[in-house]
Amino acid sequence: METQVVTGAFGFSGKYIARRLLKKNIIVKTLTNSVNRKNEFQNKIIVSPFHFDDADKMAAALEGASVLYNTYWVRFNHKNFHHSEAVDNTLKLFEAAKRAGVQRIVHTSITNPDKNSKLEYFSGKGILEEALIHSGISYAILRPAVLFGKEDILINNIAWMVRKFPVFGLFGDGNYRLQPIFVEDYADLAITEGEKKENTIVDAIGPESFTYRELVNVVSKIILGKKRLIFSMPDEIGYWMSKLVGVIKGDVLVTREEIKGLKGDLLYTTSPAAGKTKLTDWLIANKGTVGKEYANEIKRRKDRTISY
Ligand SMILES: NC(=O)c1ccc[n+]([C@@H]2O[C@H](COP(=O)([O-])OP(=O)(O)OC[C@H]3O[C@@H](n4cnc5c(N)ncnc54)[C@H](OP(=O)(O)O)[C@@H]3O)[C@@H](O)[C@H]2O)c1
């Protein structure tokens, strides 16, 4: 039987990929920072830490795998984790995969990566894409803008704020765009790309595009049955307001870099849709639950036993 590896199978996108691999009767191994995270797989998945500090152990953990699905990344710079560390660690992962004879890597990137970007999220992803392209390993690079689904953070927390507050503040005019893809569609795409041999790069975007302003309106109309009053704020005021919410929730709601990425239209492409599920349809089907609970990024990092 074939063995394949997915990073972060107890996290968000990795879980949906792992589910599909198991359905295909593939032996699934996960590399994770959270070996004890509560998960649905019980003993159906082989679990290993990443071993970023031990190249031999990392290569051994990948030995015998035909495909590596890599989702590993850190969302923002923080006192406990940093983009540059995620770049270094991912380079080690690619190197270990090469040593272990992994035949193909399906790598999750971001829309509009650019190694020269001033935003470390996008420059880090650009550096990693270049390294993978030159690694000699067959690759599929998937570039999602935003993933949505039960465990997502961005859209869930927009819904949470819409539920909690009578008004909604935008960073500037809110006319920057996003193209969310459903996590189930994303996982389907990852598996399809994992089965190929040729090198591919795909903008992993869904069928609907929204400006941020439209997104807030759509979410509030579907969830509350009415639009929230929206107002524009200078970025710095918006940042400090979100910081206040973050302090109350023990989280980082949004970073200055993320605001710049949004406003730079970096979550938007002109590519055709790679997913078929509309966010609006999914919101209608899930309007009773989306945003009921705040989704906390930092809590997921601090408590490595809780499920997403
Ligand atoms: N979610 C989105 O809306 C979105 C949008 C665009 C691109 N992406 C890209 O999609 C990929 C997967 O995203 P996801 O939302 O599915 O991620 P996730 O499941 O939350 O995390 C994926 C992996 O990264 C590890 N990780 C995340 N944050 C970390 C931190 N601060 N320190 C150490 N390890 C950390 C996780 O660790 P554990 O093993 O401990 O779980 C897991 O192995 C990422 O490459 C991301 O850049 C996501």
C-alpha cells in the first residue's frame, strides 16, 4: 500500500486532505507540532513530530512516502513564532523530502507570493516556491487566498463581530478584494494535484469574489437578515480597535502586515475559479453556527491538545 504524508493533519486544511487520503486507502502519516491534539483519526494515522532540529529524523519520518502535502506555515510574526523560522523549517522539510525520495510535493502557498515583497508572509511564500521549483522534486503549488469552512478564522470572526457589534469598521474604503475557497474544494484540488506528475501552479480561489466591504455586508445579511452599519477608519485606528478586541479575547485579531496585504489586493487574482462552492451558499447553510464562537489563533498555538 502507498504511504503519503500530510503536515498538520490535526489542523485545518491538513485534516480535510488526510480524510481524503484515508478514503483512497492510502497509509497516511502526519508531521505535526501538535502530536497530542484532539482529533478524529484515532489510530488510523501515523503521527510524528516534524523534527526540524534533526535532519536525519525528519528524513526518516518521510521515508517511503510518495507524496508530501505541506500545509505548514505561521500566520504572523509573534514573540513565540516567526515567518523566518517557518521559511527555514520548510526548507529543511523540502530537503528531508528529497533525501527520503519523496516523489511529489503538494505545497500550500498564498495568492501573489513575491520573494521581494515587503510583507514577510508573501516574501516567505515566494522564497519557498522558488526553492521548491528548483528542488528537483515534482511539485504542485497551490495558492489559496482565504479558506473557509467550519474551522476557519477570518470569515468566522467577521461573522462573530457582525453578531456582537452594532457597527462594523473597515480599514479604509473596504474596496480591496478576496476570493475565498471552501476547504473541501481545496482538499479535492490538493488530492487531484497530488495524483499528477507534471509541475503545476494553481491559484486556489473560489467562484465568488468580494470586496471586503461586500463580504461584511454579505455575512451580516445572511446571518442577521440585515446589513450592519459600516464605517471607514484609518488603518491605524482600525488596527488599535482590533488590538483591543484581541486583548479581550487573548488573541491577535489582525496584524498591520495583514491589513497591508488585504489593502494591497494580494488576496485577489484574475485566475479562473478552482473551487465550485460559493461562500454565500455555505453561509446560508451554516448561518446558525458561523461566528457563534470566536475562533482564536493564539489559543490554538498555546494549547496544543484542543481541536480546532
Ligand atoms: N487558512 C486560510 O485562510 C489560508 C489562506 C491562504 C493561505 N493559507 C495557507 O494554507 C496553509 C494551511 O493553512 P491552515 O489554515 O490549514 O493552517 P493550520 O492547519 O492552522 O496550520 C498548518 C500547519 O502549520 C502549523 N502551524 C500553524 N501555525 C503555527 C505556529 N504559529 N507555530 C508553529 N506551527 C504552526 C500547524 O501546526 P500543528 O501541526 O501544531 O497543527 C500545522 O502543522 C498555510 O500554508 C497557509 O499559509 C491559508
